[in-house]
Amino acid sequence: MSPSRLLVLTTLAMLAFAGNSLLCRAALRHTSIDAGSFTVVRLVSGAVVLWFLVRMRQGQHQGRGNWWSALALFAYAAGFSYAYVSLSTGTGALLLFGAVQTTMIGYGVWRGERLRQVQLLGMLLAFGGLVTLLLPGLSAPPLPAAALMLGAGAAWAVYSLRGKGAGDPIRVTTGNFGRASVLALVLGLLVMQHIRLDWAGVGYALASGMLASAVGYAIWYTALPALKATHAATVQLSVPVIAALGGIVMLGEPLSWRLSLASLAILGGIALVMREKRSEAAESRATDK
């Protein structure tokens, strides 16, 4: 893959990831759709588009997905939607991204990876930024919504970790989306008395499911093999920034000093951890030679 094509695909994928936050927040803020209905429409429409993408692909590809991964995907999507009822776009994306990366780094430590001093400093910096964001105050996000988004991030990390080596990523994602859609329909039945729909809200949910989720994931999985693991992790640092800027420009959301400082601490801390991982990988290759 040429560098220019890789750059375009990676940029489109990051825009799609940030777009999910913008579309969900816009739907729940400016339309009457409820979070449960948004989740159902997003997952079902995403599953349909992914199914068509799989049918259009040529060649033999392995992978079917499974119910445990689908449960993690559903937990992410539902927590994401309900959290954005009360969170701004930038705050939600920052909490989500911070939880994803922290969970995955924590899993690596639990599996035996050792952290250097700079990595420990990065972890402490990121944790301090999270505490700063959640401290009581006028601009602090509501704790229930923040907890939901942190849980959604942890669920997405579990989903990502379970997906490693599970087969062709797009086929596996299609299978998991299909199963998660069943769980979403069950959610829809449980909250049926609270269902609120309008055309604009459904349109946002369809855009989130069909474009930002299905097409966005397909683009990301196309670019991913050409990216080093550390580069793939680091480039996602841009997602909360894009989402926050989109929220300010498109939804008129304010940018608080608390969010700015917390963003610098969380994203900077995670970047330090990733940078050291890249350095370790380079040293390991040099030693092997």
C-alpha cells in the first residue's frame, strides 16, 4: 500500500471514529430519539451494511464472530449511547478513548509486560488527568454518565483484545454485529415503553451504523495491516481531539479549561507509554540482529 493511500485511509477511519461521537451526541441532543433506539438502529444497520460488504468481497476469508465478543460489542454500544445523553462530545470521546487504552495497557501489564519509569510516569499522568476531569465542580461531567462511558471503553477494549487472531477482521466484525443486533433488539423490547423516534434521530443513527461504524471499521481494517501496532495505537490519539473540535464547531459545545488540561494529561500520558513501547520494540529488533 502506498504511503499516500495509507494516509487517506487512516484519516478517513479516524474521522469515522470521531463521527460516531458527533452523530450520537447530535441525535440525543437535537432530536427526540432515545438512547436505546439509537443503539438498536446503529447496530442493526451496521450489521446489514457489513453483511453486504462481506458478500461483495472476493476470495476465501475465515471468521464468524462469537457471542462473548458480541456481548462486549453490545455493552460498548449501549453504554456509549446512554452516556452521551449527558456528556459533551469531547468529554465522552476522551473518557472512551482513555478507558480503551488504559484497559489494553493494563491487560498487557497483567500478562507480564514490564513498564519502564517513563511508562509509569505516563500512566500516572493519564490517571491524574482522568481524576482532574472527574473532580466535582461546575464543569465536571455527571458521574453516572462518566461511569457508563468508562465502562463502554473497557468493553470496547475487551472486544478488541478478543478479536486478535480470530480470523478475517471484517467477517468477524460482521458476525459480532449480527449477534449484537439480537441483543440490541432485546434491549429495545425491555425499554419499549420509553421508545421515542423521529426521522432526524433515526437518520443520525443510520449514519452512525452504516457509515461511521460499518464503513469506518472496514476502512480501518484495510489500513491496519500496513500500520505498525504502536503507530495504530498512537494515531488513535487524534480521535478525542477531532471529536472535541467537531463538538465545538458543529454542535456549539464549550471548551473548558478542565477538559483542555485533562486532555493534555490523558493523551500525553498514553503517548508516553506508546512511545516507550515503540522504543522497546526497536531495541528488541536490534538485539535479535
